[in-house]
Amino acid sequence: MSDTIHIQIDRADGALQRLIGLVERRGFFIDGIDMASEGAALNIAMTVRGRDAGRCIDNLGLQIDRLIGARRISNDAAFRSAAA
Amino acid sequence: MSAAAATFKPATEAAPRSGARLVVSTLEKLGVEVLFGYPGGAIMPIYDALAGSKLRHYLCRHEQGAAFAADSYARVSGKVGVCMATSGPGATNLVTGIANAMLDSIPMVCITGNVAQGVMGMDAFQEVDILGVTLPIVKHSYLVRHAADIPAVIEEAFHIARSGRPGPVLIDLPKDVQFEMTSEPRGIHLSNETYIAEGAVIAQAEAAIRAAKKPVLYIGGGAKISGAVEAVREFARMTGIPQVSTLNALGTIPTGQDNFLGMLGMHGTRAANEAVQESDLLIVVGARFDDRATGKLAEFAPHAGVVHFDIDPSEIGKLRKVAVGVTGDLKPNLEALNASLAAGPAIAVNDWADRWRAQSIAQAFDYNAPGEGVFAPQLLNELSKKAGPGFIAACDVGQHQMWVAQYCEFSRPQAHVTSGGLGSMGFGLPAGIGAKLAEPDACVVTITGDGGVMMNIQELATVNRFKIPLKIILLDNSRLGMVRQWQEFFFERNFSEVDLSDNPDFVKVAEAFGIEAFRIDSRDQVSAGIDRLLACEGPILAHVIIDPEDNVWPLVPPGKNNAEMLEGAR
């Protein structure tokens, strides 16, 4: 099953690479990615799918939330908001 | 007024300073006293600015040694460890040390030089995308593009490194940024937030603890990192709940305390593992259910609910479903729990605790082994007893690391410096250097093996250069002992590439580096050898010959649950 995660992250050296690397390293395929810049931020919609049943989308959201520079994160079910 | 005088700037306006000088002045402003590193082409402006500063730079002989020393300095001092290296090979040599800090959540700031921005991406000499290389193993990283950003970036890096769940932060500084002059550095405002769980969550945790009949407190390295040691001890004292510890948390509960059952996991005690397996509630503080601790995860503590305290919300529920997740700083949350528990009736788990205390005593590790050869566990136990409360063990990785964990006595978590998550051979010697500089009055002993010591043996030169009174015990079985042990049990005794019998004479090696050294060959030399080691005022190395066939017991085989421990004959 795929989920689409919406992420707003500071535009900085390595930001996109950091995000994509994290998602793949935590055991998810990236099936699609859309991105647009908005001021000093990147708005990213990423469609992901776990490699096996042990991969939890909620936990992935929390891992992304840990990234310094991650401003907002939500999936289609709006499982989490990192925004203050 | 002369024309020349008119060119002076007002006193309120700072004179332009180079990026390199801003690096040094910002580190000084942040209270850094000690840093470890190795110069090279792309970081020469910073080394130029370093001369004459208040910072004490320890020149290691390999960047990995510098990173490990900074890591260990942070573990023992509680401060942020700092290391520096040049671009390319200097930066890549830091990588293992950065990963080590990441896996064990150690606050560290690593500063690397890089080629000038104008040639970045052109495969310039000694150019490596170290920011890209280290992305998976840092808490955060920066590529600084303007000198004016340097103070803010460094301050933010220190803040990130030590706040929340600590970790390493990399700052990559192109050479042109180090040379760039600026008089208007960008400021920064950082807030120190404390994350405290809501009272209702603490109440849920308390209710679960009060309802449990067979609870076990499972302590991880986060207890030390968060400064929650006293709160953990108070919880243990107040409730009498049996306690187990991960490798990185040893010392949180002093060795020998009544209800402390020892380390759990692959080489843990039988009492610790069996109590966890039988428990109906695990109170987990600052631990992450590492596979070395849990064994086969699906069969770990099968009857237990979990109350999990952790600063990192992504750890809660990551590997084990929890009944109550308490996200936030351990110290205030545990203090709130303790206050709440103290206000209510006493926790009644005496029978459960008594049973495990008795089993722990009955199954205590055996210090006797047949023969005349040196029995490393006995030596290590005697060493820690004689060294006393000031003892700090800086371990390498392998069999001796597990023997230290099993047999040494620790009165505080800072006394046990070990590469837990990464398990990086070569850690011991530079870790000893970092620990001794962090606590000069402590009795710091590097405990290493013949495999591990060879991975950073060049740091003996650092020990000698700075006359660091580090004590080194080198347990030499002429083998890669832990690999040999696994090949014996799990690979049908196919001993592949573990023979190190062509090791150099380590006494001569140490002496060649200017370090006093001696050899211990037999059991009857052990006590006098330890006495000599401890009495020595300068650096000293004891080369201890042990049996190549000695194994670490007990052992949970890979893929098995923790109740399926193997006990071997010695």
C-alpha cells in the first residue's frame, strides 16, 4: 500500500538528499516525488511504500520529523504535524 | 583630525575577521577547552588561527583517533566533543568516529575543511562531498557558504548536538569561506526547551506500574545522557523493582546493588534475561530495543507490556508496541513519576524481587578457571576493585569488551566507555585519551585486544606526545577472539582469517613509542602486574597473554530468544 507524505523542509545544502536517503534507509520505496520551492522552503509530496510488512508509515513520519529543518509533515490521513 | 585618523572605525563596529578566526573565537565563546584533530591543506586557515588561541588542540595521528577521542571526551565530561580534519581523506577518516557517535547518541561537532566553492564539484584535489557521505550518520550537517554565518552555524551546531537526543553535527567549511573577511557575523537566538510529558501520561505510566506483578526496569544509555541517573536510582530504591541494563547503561545502577541483575542480552546475565522474559511489565528508560539486548525480538519479553520513556518519539513503538509512551526528557519525567509514586502506597513486588535477587547471587559469574594461564575475567574484576571509584574503563571491541561489561565494577555510567551501537574496533586507545583528558584525576584504563589495538595503535604517539598518564591493558589471544568464537559455534569451527599470531611484540612497540610496558604471561603475575599498572604515574601498557580458546559466556545464539542462553565450560 502506498502513502503520500507531504513535507515542508528548509532549503539547504543536502536537504533533499537527506530526506530521500532517510526514507530509503528506513525501508521504503519511493514511487513518486513532486517538489516545489516556496521562499526558503521546499514543499515535497512523496509517495512511498514499505519494503515489507514491518515498515510503519507513522514511524517514518516521526523519523522525518526528527530532521533538523523539517517544518511540516503530514500524510493523506494527516497523521502528524511538526509545525509549531 | 588627520585624514588617517578619520579612517578608524567607531569602537562599536567590529574589525573585519576571517572566517577561520570566527571559528576559533566562536569555539572559545562556547567554552570549548579541548579539541582533537589533524591539519591539512583545506583547513590550514583554521589551524593558522588556532595558534595563540585558548583552545587546547590535541594532535592525533589519524583522524579516526581524533573523532574517537572527541567522542569519549564527550561521554565522560558531558560536554560536546570537538574534532577537526581537512577535506578528502581527512574528512573520510572521521566517518567511523561520526557513525560511532551517532549510534550511541553522543554530542559531537566535527569541523571539516573543504575545497573552495569555486572548484567544488570539479573533482578538485582532496575534494570529497563529505556532507553527502555523512548524511545518514549525522544528526545534522552544514555546508557554510558565507563567513558571516559561521558563529551562528557553530552555535546552532552545538545546540543541536547536545539537545534532545544528542548526536554528531558536521560543519563543512570551504577554504574560501575560511579566508573570507567579515565584520557583520549573523546572530542567532537559541532556546533551551525541556520536553515534559503531560501529567495524564505520567499517571498512565504509574497505573501500569502499580498494576504489574512482575515488573522489570530496563535501563538504557539515555539515562546517563539525559542526566537522569539519580532519578533512575531513586525509582529503583523506592520501588524495589528488579533492574537490568544495556551495555551502554552499565554503572547507572552501581554494580552489586540489591536488585540490579546486570546486563541483559546476548552476553548478559542469566538472571537479567530470565527476569525480562518472565516479566509482565517492562519499564524502559532511554533504551531502543537494540537487537543485542533483545535477542529474537518477536520472542522478547513475550508476556510484558511496555512503558517506554524516551526523548525521541520515533523510538517509541519503533520495534516494540508500547502500552504507555512517555516522550520527553527522562529526568523531569522520571522525577514526576517518582513524586507520584511516593505520594501513593508502596509498590509491593518483594517476592518477585527477592526471587531474582536470590537467583542473581546463585548464578553470579565464576572467577575461577582451570589452569595456570591468565583468566581475563578474573584480572578485570581485580583491576576494577583495586582501581576503586575513580576507575574508568575505556574499552575496545571484542571479547574483552564483553568481559569488561560482565566482570568490572562500575559506580557510575561515566566509568564505562564503550562503543555500543557501532561496535567499532580501534575505539579503545583514543577513547582512553579522551576520557583521561575529560577527567584528569580519574584512573582511566584502556582495555583493548590485539585486534583492536592495531587499528589505532598510532595513538600511542599521542599518548606519549602529551604525556597522558593512560593505563593500557592489552589482552592478547593472538586471534580475532569474538569472530573465532562465532566460527567455533556457528560456522563448524571453520576458523577463517582470525589468526593474528604474527602480531608484533607489543612491549617493544610501546617502548618504541616511549611508553613503559611489561608483559603478563601467567596467573601468578596478575596481581603484581595490576599493582604496577596502577602505581605508575605516567602512561603504561601491560601486555597480557591469554588463552586463544577462552570464550565469552553466557551467549544467546543469533536468532534465538534470550531464554535460550548457552553456558560454556571454561
